[in-house]
Amino acid sequence: MCRAGAHANLSGVKTKTWRQLTVWLHVITSVAWMGEALALFTLLAISRTTDDGATRVAATSMAHEIDSLLLAPLANASAFTGFMLAAATAWGFTRHWWVLSKFAITLVQLYAGIFLLSGALRDSVEAARAGEPEPTPLALIVGTALMASALAFQAWLSVAKPWGKARAGVKPPTAPTWVFVAAVGAPIVDITAGLLLGYPLPALSLIVLMVRLVQRRRELRPQPAPVRVP
């Protein structure tokens, strides 16, 4: 019994340590994401307000490099670790309003960043390098400002945890240690691979997240009532 208890305590300490590392990685990648969004806002504002063509091309090109090499992989890592913390702890995705709000905002940010802002920024860079350095569209500047503001609001949600529970239900269990190890390791592998390839590729993070979501679904599935033998 003593050995079993000691083993359980050691396992609990390991799980707590890796959970804290996941939270730490989520925090630093989220802060970095907001910092890169502010950097994009600054560079694009310079590109729009300057009258010098060379400065406009340089600012827009630098914004594009930051977006593809830094912001995109850090945003992926921030979103992934946030999703994993929701899927691996008792917080869940829909049990609390503040978590549900962060989840919804993150999905909107990822969609806007990948399909709207990045494409528009790439078009601006191509036009500038082709000798047509037009002023940066105002929508791009507003979009980067909104991205940074949304991240700041999400940080407040994490601290304040407002609005209470969104729904009642069974408290989900905390995931085993390997889930948090994967939550830390997967984005590091993906960021390294992205730097080598020259573009973000969060493949391992997506696989880990899907595996965890399937596992979570099984954990929350109602168990059949035991059959009583007369």
C-alpha cells in the first residue's frame, strides 16, 4: 500500500509539472503572438504613412517575414496549447463562459489571420516588389490592431475568469501525464520543422489534438449501469 501510494504521488507530481509547463508555453507563445501583432501593426502603419517608396517596400516586406516566420508558428502554438489545456483538464471547452469565449475568439483569430490577413499582406508585398508600392490597405492595419486587442482581452479573461459556469455537468478528469508531455513537445517539433521548411506546418500538433479529443470523448461517454446479479 505504501509503495502504491508513493507511486501515485510521484505520478501526480509529474502530471502537475508537465501541466504547468503547458500553461507556461501557452502564456509565452500568447504574449509573443500579441507582440508580433503589434510589430505588424507598427510596420504596416509606417508603410501606409511614408511617402518614400523604398521605406514602404522594406516595411511591408519585413511585416510579411515576421508574419510567416514568427507570428504564424507562435499563433499555432498558442492556440494548440490552449486547446490542449481545455481538453486535458477539468476546465473543458464549454463548462465556463470565459473558456468558451477564449475558444471562440481564438477560432476567429486563426481564420482571420490565415485566410484574410496573411493573404492580403502577401498581395501587398508582391505588388511592392513588382514596382507598385501602393499604400498598405487600411483593413490590414485595423486587422493587426484588432488581433493584438483580442489577445489582450483573452489575457484578461484568463486572469479574471468572469461570468461563471456556462453549463453544469460531470467534472472531466485530468488527463494523464503523456498528454501534457505531448502538448509541450508537439509545438516545439512543429516550430522546428517550420523553420527548416520555411513555412508553418503544425501537423504534429493537429494529430495530438485530434487524438486527445477522441480520448476525451470516450472519457465523458456515460458508462452503463452495473448489472445486479440476483
